[in-house]
Amino acid sequence: MGVRQVRRLHRGWQTLPNLHRHGISFLALVLVVVLLWPTEDKALEAAIYLPPELSHLDALNGSLNRTPFTEDRLRERLRGEGMYGDIPSHGDYDIVTYEIGSGDSLSGIFDRLDLGQTAMYQILSADESLLALDVLRAGHRLKFYKDPDSGRLERMDLYVHAGYQVSYERFDDHNFEYTETLVEGDWPQRVIGGEINGSFYVSARNAGLNDREVAEITRLMEDSIDFRREIRAGDTFDVIRAEQMINGRATGRTRIEAIRIHGHSPRSAFLFDDGNYYDQEGESLQRAFMRYPSNTRYRVSSSFNPQRRHPVTGRVAPHNGTDFAMNTGTPVLTTGDGVVTRVENHPFAGKYVEIQHGTRFTTRYMHLDRILVRHGQTVSRGDRIGLSGATGRVTGPHLHFELHVNGRPVDPMRAEIPMAESVPSDQREAFERRVEELLVVVEDSNVQYAANR
């Protein structure tokens, strides 16, 4: 282009209104940016997100200018730094971890983290058949996954201990579903023993047993020994306690595997593979369970069905118990001896009671109109624990009854329950081997029977 043409263009440019000149300049700038925009690989490099807590890894930043730094490569690099974990990337969530403290409530936590009460109730609805969120304790952890754009809660994890976790994940705008993870781990044994001086309770607590364990031993042995009259000063006891360990860390779960009381009235109890306790002769130490939680066999309106599907979503919505068509005010009875471990009022399960029967069995009674027991109370088979009703999310009055074995819901109408019978003849040999194994554990422990005052 010659000088004369350039001057002509310049004069034409000067005659244009300011608004037109500004517009043309902006379009030219956009064209330059488009022409100079990085290729797909370079765009990927620029898009890598490095969280603040990893900002000290300057080597990562330097390497971005040399090689496309994909998500997989980032993960490999962080593994080398010993920091592999939640790595933000395209489509990942904003993650918040919250450790529950004394006095915390789920509602308060959701408000504090600005998660919304609607999302909380959606999760509680999913939790109705599990009720894991009704036993939040200090030290439990919650992990929240939020959509980075909308801020909507997409998932919540509950970490109780290394052996038990629950994840609640959104599957549509209004509903969550849960996945429960149970890890069995190892159960190393420990022998706890001592000399009885004063009460058995005080001596056992001083030896290292907790309140729940002492209550369980007392309940198991109460039909065969009078702890007030037959126990004398100087008598001794051995208890084999197994404690759950996951990767070398205790979860807090324990079970009593054997009990021996020596002295004027020697007694023993051994946990067998069927979950029941027997004396050394193989006679049951547990009172029989009742199959039904009432004096009358009411009509079953909905059966146990872990694969039941929701009529609208078509997704699995387990029914973990049996529903009985009871009118409001019908007496509800505990089906076995035990200790009340929960007395709650849930927005969907309604008023309910949970009872622990030894180390293996747990029962739940839901939608009660009235609760007649308190947390920590010892109950006996056939005791009234409440009146049936229609509390929570129901279409009419009924009792929802659940039986859990080793933490898993089973069909309460079909499951094997303690029947106060002796060890079956075809399992007698296996029982005798088990008793011999437990006795060897005690003999090899060299427990010193120090006075537990």
C-alpha cells in the first residue's frame, strides 16, 4: 500500500464519529486476541487448578510452561509428594470437612455451612431406613461436596470410624440415596481379670471393663448366679474381650467372647458362632426372643424387602423391617432382654426406640405414638416400651419393627433368633473346640488377680 493511500485512509478515519472509531478499535482487538489464543494443549495447561494448600509446590508451576499438565499427571506428581487426596479438577466439587463437636446438631451444622435446610431434610429422608444420622457424636466427621457453580449440595459422607462410613449422594433435584460401608477388620482378644471386693460392678469397672460390658455380663449371668448373694470377697473373674481394629486403630467396638467367675459359685459363659452364649455344658444362657413385638399377631401390612423399588423413581428404596397394621395406642413390647440405646423423634421415622440385645442383636420400633422407656434403661422380654401410632412420614397408624444382626437388617419374621435351647447336636463338637480355644487364651494370658477396689 502506497503513502498516498495511507494518507487517504487516515483522513477517512479522522472524519468518522468517535463512537464508530471506538467500535472498530474494539473489534480489531477481539480479532487479535482470537488469533493469539493458545492451542488446546496450552489452554489445558492454563486451566489446571492448584489449591492454596499446594501452592508451595513451585516445581508444578514451572513445569506447566514445558509440558501439557493433565489431571493424571498432576495426581502422579502429588502422589510423589505424599499429598494425594481430593484434587480439584474439571467437574469436581467444593469440599468441606467438618468434625462434630460437643453440642453440635445436624441442623446447626447445615446452617453454619450455608447448605440449606431443604438439603438436610432430603438427606434425612434417605436416611430413614438407616437412621445413621441420629447417633452423631463428637469426633464423627461429615464431608460435604458442593457444586462449585450453583453451591448446591451433591453428596455428604458420614465417617463414624474406620469400620463404618455412609455416603449420601443426590440422584435428582429432590432425592438422595445412601451407600453404607462396613469393614470387619481384625478382632484381637484381650483377657481382663481381677479379684472381687465389694460389688462385681465396681471390681469389673476397675479392671478395665466399661459400663455396657459390665451390664451385658450381669444380664447374661443373672439367671445362673445371684450377684448380690452368691459373689463373695476374694472371688476372681476372667473376661475375654475382643476389640475391633482397622489398620491398627481401634474403632471403639468390642464384644465379650467368654466369662468365667471363680470361687464359691463358679460360672462360665462362652460366645458361639451362632451369636448365642452358652455355659460350658452347652446350655443356653439367653432367654428366648419373642417373634412378634405384641401380645396379638397383627396383620402384616408391608413385609421386609431390601430390594423394594420406589414407585416413582424406580430406584432401590429398602424396606428394612416388617409393618404391622396396629391402631394407635396398641401396646408395643420388646422382643427380648436388653438395654435401650436410642429414644428419638425423627421427622420421617417418627418416635422410635432402639434396644440392644447383647453383642449381636438389635431391635427397632418406629412410628410410636408414645414412648414408655428412657435411654439406658434395662428391659426384659415382653416389657411395654411404647404405644403404636402414626408419627413421622406415614399414611396411617402402624408399627414398623426391625431386627438387626451384627449391624445388618434381616427379616424379623424369618431370621434365626435366640430360642433358649442347648447347642444343636450336629454343632456340639464345634462348640467344644471353641470352648477349648477360649480356655487356652485365658490360661496363656497370665492375668494377675489384683484386688480391684
